[in-house]
Amino acid sequence: MLFRKSVVLLALASAMSVSAQESKSTEVIEVKGHRHLLRSDLDSLMPSTLIEREQLDLLESSSLGETLKNLPGIHASYFGPSASSPVIRGLDGPRVKVMQNGLDGGDASRSGPDHQVTGESSTATQIEILRGAATLLHGSGAIGGVINVIDNRIPLTKVEQFSGDISASFNAGSDQKTTSVVLEAGQGNVSVHLDGFWRDANETRIPGAAELEIHEEEHHEEDHEEHHDDAVSGKIVNSQGKSSGFTLGTSFIDDGFMVGFAYGRIDSEYGLIGHAEHEEHEEHEEHEEHEEHEEHEEHEEHDEHEEHQVLPFIKAQQDRYQLQASWQQPFANVDKLTLKAAHTNYQLQEIEGEGVATQITNDSTEFKLELQHQWLDGWQGIVGTHYLYSDFSPVGEEAITAPTKSKDLALFATQKRQFDQLEIQFGARIERVTMTPDLDASFGDASIEFTPISASLGGSWQLNEQQQLLLNLSHSQRALSANEIYANGEHLGTSSFDIGIYFNPTSDQATKPQTEDANAVDVSWRYQGEDSVLAVSMYYSRVNNFSYQSQTGLAKADLPIYQYIQDDVRLYGGEIQHSYFINDNWTLSSFVDYSRIKLISGENLPRIPPLRIASQLSVELNEWHGNVMVSHYTKQDKTAINEESTASYTLVDFSIYKHLELQDSELIYFVKVNNVFDQEARVHSSFLKNQAPLPGVSVKAGVRWSF
């Protein structure tokens, strides 16, 4: 009944965690027979969502955001199919931390929505999503949530025999071909892991025109039709992409001790959708610099060359080295000591014409030391230290942020104890964050230091055999990112001129940024009956010094100026999830999620996802499994100043897959149809909602062989 497990997991993705007496790396909590909820040891303060490999086969897409966007409380920024990042309860960018096996991803995806997340789901064993106070273990930059992509690149247990997974899929919506291989072997105390993937996609097919034409009422119908005919229809221009990568890891495992090392490489290349305006902007500047007859001749030459011109695209590569070691019971009252370390070399190049217009490099080194202990009678806890160094260096036409070196040193601790039906959990974290930008000497010493302090207190109360109540109170502080502080330049990907908090165009003096201070309460209730499971989660947060981009009404280089400013906001919302087991074969699962972020003055912030209502009907007949999912996104008219509303839409997805047991192996093959009725859908949380709608109807077929 593996499918039924996935259904329950999806329906209760953000339900509260269940108390357990023993601490394990992954705990399985029996709810009713074969139905269960999952959580991991990282979830010591708040619930987590754990997505297993089987469910990933159906959810997997070309980017991490698109893979996770159908889970309760999670949306996607959708900067095209290749650059789509997760949005958790309305928060994204630097407030959502993307990790690889518990350490920072080390890419540039947190600095801009047009940068791809390097986390790869095709070779992952599972993906974990943490919200709220559980993020204390991972840094102040995770105030919105944590996405942890978990694979077995460093084997943590002995591999007794040769095993592996081989998968392949094809998506007709973009002619996307994906293959992945995972192989593992072991001899004695030594285990070896090898994985690789390859993905190639053409431009994404869409219903109608990519550009959303907005016309005033006085425009004539004839003019509208003529303009629409000129628009590109049927595809998102320059949305193609390809990527590949491999990982090689090994570990030595003995009784009570293990040490392992892994090296991974990822290469990707994808078109920049929003940057078509960059060329128009440059042509406009040339137009003003020449006389009419010279300009006319150059324009004709440009038209002749335009057909052969390569549109802007990104090339990115990452080399990542990881180390992990652990000791079981190294000292008295100490269960485990774990060291994790990673060094990442990342490079992103924006190619325009025949040259590199912009290049971003990010070299980072990270260490995390954790000690699981029982120093206090009846209590279980974790104490640790965390260090992250980053050398982030953008150069070129769109290097909107000064090269910045960042250091982050932290201490953290958590504790929990069971009192009959009540479990108490609390934790704290203190950091020292230093940023040193490479600015012109005229700015003086622009270095900035933050000392974020965060703490949480929570309780889980088992009311009876069927009901559980969870309450969490937290105070979290976040050090701002370099982009929020030091941005000062053209960002053609978002068609804006971005100015960081440090640079205030209305003042001759630098503005000192403050830490974001969030005070939050999260209340959850779960009911588990004979034939159904219901979970309700509600949250409220008051954030002082919340950093966001405000449109100033001014322009520079023909682009509107967006100034990063800090103000006080309120965040609130929640999720309701329900699964009804009709009989042994049929299950109906539904969820509703909603998030809202407003300034204390009452104004809405931009790109906040709308209310969503989704239902999934699932059936399991022997080795056959199928489901139909209907997701309705309401109209988002609670918009910020100068922000346009987004129309409502409904998406219908259908999937069917089959398990085939072979001798000493298993074969899974599936077919999934997304957007069955070819509906036009525009994502409100996207910077490109008016230029890049979601894909139209598409069929994905795939197979996975496990041996």
C-alpha cells in the first residue's frame, strides 16, 4: 500500500509532528495499519514534510520550485521552467534556505529569481521541508523555511551488495528528456556511491500567447486583434534548458564510527526569458546617440542579423566537496557526535551575443558540529556550532551587488522532554554575521555586523488517542543578505533598477540596515479517526524591520527604481488538510492554504500567492495506482501599490503508475498528464507573470528500475 502512504503524506504535509520516545534519523509513526506520517530528526521543534523517492517520481520537474509547488503551503516563484524557486507561506528568496544534506546549497539562487537552484531531485532519496522554529538548527537566513535535498552521496550505513536505480522520462510539453542513474556497492567496511543525471528540454509549450496584453477600454477591438496577432503564441521564447551532473562518494563504516567524502559536479544552461527587454533597452540607447540616417542604416543591419542572433542565456557550473563523520556514544551521556563540512565553487555566466555580460562566482566553506546528548535526566538535546564563509563576487553589466565576503559563526542548542501526554521542546541560536563589501574608497568602511538571536518554545499535547494539539512560540532574527544591503544597478531580469538599503537616493548618508525581528505563534490540531485524518494549522507573525523592495516612482536608465527598505509587517495564514479513506481502494484528499503579508499601515506586499483549494481522488487496485488532482487558485486582487492583479485559474492533473515485482528487482512505470484542459495560468508570485504563463497540457511518461 505504498501509494496510500504517499496520499496521506501529501494530505498532511504540514501537519504537526508526533511525539516519540526514541530519537532516530527517520522515525515512522504508525497511525492506522499501513497509514503513517513521517518526520526526521531535524524536526526537533516543528513539523516537517518528508517526500520519499516514490512520490518524487510523479512530482519531479525541471526545477526544485516546480517539483514542490503542489504541496500545502508551498508555491513557486516561476521565473520560467528552469529557474523556479520554492515559496513557503508567501516567503522566498533569502528567507528560504536551500540545503544539500543539511548544508547550504552554495549557489546564487537566493540572490535573484532568475538564478537556478542547484538542488537536484532526480537523484535524491527524499526532500525535506522545514518551517518555523525547526529552522533554528540551520541559520537566521531560514526564517521562512528550509528545503533540504537529501541523497546518499556519502553512504551512512554499510552497503552489503551491489544495488541501484535507473530511471528515464519524457515530457511532451517541452520535449524534455531526463535520465538518472544511482549505483551503490560495498566491501567490508567500505561503501561506494555513484550517481548521475542528464536533462534536456526545448521551449515550453503554452496555451495562447506568452505575453499578457493589457488594454485600456478605449482601445478599438481591431487594434487589439492586430496586436495579438503579432505576439508569439504557443511557446515561451527562450525557455529551453539542459543540465547534467554526477556525484562520487565513499565512506568507511565501523562499529560506532563512520567517515565519508563525496565530490559532485553540476553543469546547466538555460535561456533567460525576461532578458529580451535588455536588447531593446540597449537599442534604445544607441538610437539616441546617432543621427536619423545613421540610425536607420544600423537598424536595418540589426534586422538582418536578428534572425541569427542568440538570445541571452545562462551557463552555470558547481563543484562541491562534502565530508561527514560521526561517532556513536563517544562520551558519557553523549549519544552521537556529528561533523558535516562542505566546500563549494560556483560560477554563473550570463551570455549575451558572443561574450559574457555578467559573471557571478560564489566560493563557500561550511562546517557544522552537532552533539546529541542526555546531560539532564529525562531530557534529550542537541548542541552545536555552525560556521559559513562565502565569497560572493558578481562582475559585469548586471553586477548589481558589490563583491562581498560574508562570515557567519553560530552556536545553537535544543532540548525536549516527554511528560506523559505532553512533550516540551525549546531551542536557541545566536550568530555573528559579518559582511565586507568591495566598494569604492569614497564610501569609507561599509562593513556591517549583525548579531541575530533566536529562540523558541513549543509543546505537543496528546489530547486522546485521536487528537493532538501543538503550540509553538518563537522569536527569530535574520541578518539581511548582501543583495538587500548593497544592490545598486540594473537588474534586467526583473526589469528594474535595484538599490539596496545601504544606498538611499534621497539621502547623502548611508543607511544602516537592521536585523529582521519576527515574533510568531503557530497552532496546529490533528484528528485521526477510523476513516479520516484532519489537520488544521494556523500561524501569525509580527516582523519588525522587514526588508522588501518598494517602487519609488522614479526611473534610472529607463528602468523603474526599486528601493530596498525596512518596515514592520504582519504575516498570517494557514493550511487545512483532510484525507478520507472511502474504502481499502479509494481515498479522497483535500487541502486549503492561504498566506497574507501586509505592512502595519495596511498596504499589501507584492507577489503573495492567492488562496488555493485542491482535491485529489486516488485509487489503488493491486499493483495499479492512479489519481486525479484538481487545484483552484483564486483571483489575487490583494495587491501592492502599482502591482496588477492575477486572474483565477483551475488546473486538473491526472497520473497512473504501476509496480511490477521482478526477481530481486522492481519496475515502476508511470504516465502523468498536467493541465489536462490546457488552461492559461499565470503565477502571481512570479516576476514574469505577464510574460511567462504555466505550461499548457503536457504528457509525461517515465520508468524506474530498482535492483
